Amino acid sequence: MTGLVFLTIAVICALISRILLFIAAIRISAGWAIGVFFPFGPMLFRLSYPDEARSSLMFRIGTLGFVFLYFLVGPAALITPTYKTNRQPKPPRQGYASEFVNRFISGSNKTAKTDTRSLSERRAANERELERLGKWSEALRRQKRDLLRSDIEANRAYNIDLQEYEAALAAATTEKQALANASAAK
């Protein structure tokens, strides 16, 4: 906030300086008055008539000082690194050589971890997970029932919870299917 105050004061000083330079240029001639508004016009006027341009000197120095203060405290205080704000994982790439590219990007050549639990332990864990997901589903139904269409934040939170639930349900269902295939193969 203080940076914006310094920037505002710098703009005001620059305007006052330009107005004082314009007034001094009018005293010399109409050509100089118009020339002050062109690029390099103020510099040429100050070089040609240094005594006339002296009235705007303090405001020019003030402009430089406040611009310096703006850069000292202003924009750098508001900039945040993007790696802290963007925490969502990127979806895996699909297409030509996608497995190689995904492994290269993630930086690991590790294969998936194998489950060392017995088939009965895995079945029990899957049943517990499905029970937990059933309770979660019921809680989501109650939450959906109580939602108002106008409550945007609550709807957004519900949609995030629903996506997490659906991902967990898909993983549990896939595990249950794998367990059924494993027991049928025995």
C-alpha cells in the first residue's frame, strides 16, 4: 500500500514539474510551449534555458526520489513465487511415449509398490474401505440436500468432496475387482 502512495506522489510531482516547465516555456515562445510536450522537448528546453527551467527542479528531484521509494517498497512486496501458489498436480501425459515422459518428469524410475498382505487381509481392508465410503456417501447426500444454489463456496467445497469420494470409490472398486479375479484364479 505504501508503494502505491509513493507512486501517486511521484506522478503528482511529475505533473507539477511539467506544468512549471510549460509555464516557463510559454514565457520564451509558443514554439517552446508546444515543444515541451514532444519527446526530448523538456530535455532540450532545460539545456537551452537552464535558468528558466530551474523552477521545476525540486519537483523533478522529488519525482525521482518517490519513484525510487516505490521500487524499494512497492511491487516486490506484492509478488509471490508461483511455486507456492500453484500446488495442484498436473495430470499425467497421454500419447506417444507417455510412460517415458511421465517417468522423466516425475524424476523416478520406480515401479509400483507390490502389496505384501495376504488375500484375506486385503479383502478385510477393502471391506472396511467400502464401509467408510458408504458413510461418506451418506454424508455427501445430506450435504447436497442442505445446499443452496446461491451458496457458491459451499457448492465448490461439495464438488471437491464429491470428486475425492468418486476417486476413492473408483480405487476401492478396482481393488475389489482385483481381489475377485485373484480368488477366481486360485
